[in-house]
Amino acid sequence: MDAQTFARFDARAKILKALAHPTRLFIVEELAHRGERCVCELTELIGADMSTVSRHLSLLRGAGIVADRKQGAQVHYRLRVPCVLDFLSCVETVLQANAQQQEALLE
């Protein structure tokens, strides 16, 4: 594998790693369905401390999944690339297929 190919796969892995946490998946879904949210709102919804939520948001921002905007002392986040929901829909399809396979094994 050449360096350019490796760099492309490495960039993909960074995005997948950013999504690979239940809290970050929740944040993505929340922003997709309810629109822009400030860190304080997300902190309340998640039930974690602000520094933890901010770390999750920083990872998502670093991967290019969310974008932020400052308004006074508050930082608001929005989903930058809604196409990430297509990937999450694919994940749901895999989960359903796995459940069907498990169900078939139990019969």
C-alpha cells in the first residue's frame, strides 16, 4: 500500500473512531433531529459533566462531523455533514441482519 492510499484509509479511520462511542452517536443523532445545540443543552441531555461533553464534541469537530459557532460565552454545535446519517442507517441495517441471523439460529 502506498503512502497516499494509507493516508486515505487513516483519514477514514479517524472519522470512524470519532463515531465509535455511544455518547458521540447520541450527539450526532440529537444534532440531526433537533438542530443546533449549545454545549450546556447537550450536557444536560447526556447527564455528564461539561468537560466530558466538550471532549466528545472536540473529537467530532476534529473529524469534521460537527461544526461550532460561538455566541458570547456559549458554543453551539451543528451537524456539518448530514450524510453521516446514511452511514448510521447502514449500521442499523447490519444490526437488523445480525438479529435475524441470531433468531434463525435459535429456531
